[in-house]
Amino acid sequence: MASVDECRQALRELATRLEGNADQVRERVNLDRTLACRITDLGTAFHGRLTDGRLVDLADGDDPKAKIAMNIGSDDLLALVRGDLDVGRALAARRLSVSASPFDLLKLRKLL
């Protein structure tokens, strides 16, 4: 099981990666939504905002009103960010669950 610090670092790495691709993604994905990432096996969460192809304002704690909510185990989060776990396969295997509107899910898939 990964630690809270490792999960926080993985989300920061994801934010950095998205920042690097933001100019290309912004044209294809017009998404401005709050995001909560709940780490199921650690009982912790992080929240931020997806906007203009970027993940910004990343902070500790849950956002119960987030428009997009992800539930994932700590090891799966690290594997997903490293690229060792495919988003589609994680969803199919129920290692990742995402709660969002159907339109947001389509846009989120393009982003990741």
C-alpha cells in the first residue's frame, strides 16, 4: 500500500504532465470542473480543479460537491500515473470508479 505522501506526489506529477500538454489539450477539451480523488485504502482524499487542460489548486481533503469524483486505491493511483495501468482497463476491472456526467466522462477520457 502506498503512503499518503506518495499519492500526493503522484497527483503533483499528473498535474505537471497535464501542464506540459495543456496547450494541445485545451483546443480539444473544454473542461472546467472541480475534482475529488478519494484514495479508498488510505481513507484520505485530495481535491483540485480541472481547467484548460490543467489540474490546478491541488490540496489535501475531500470536496463532497466536486463535479468529478474518482475513487481509487493508492497502489492503483501510482500505477495509473506512471502509465502502468490503463484507465479503460482500470474502469473495467473496477479498480477505478469515476462519478461524473456522461459528457464530462467523455472529455475526461480525452484528457487522460
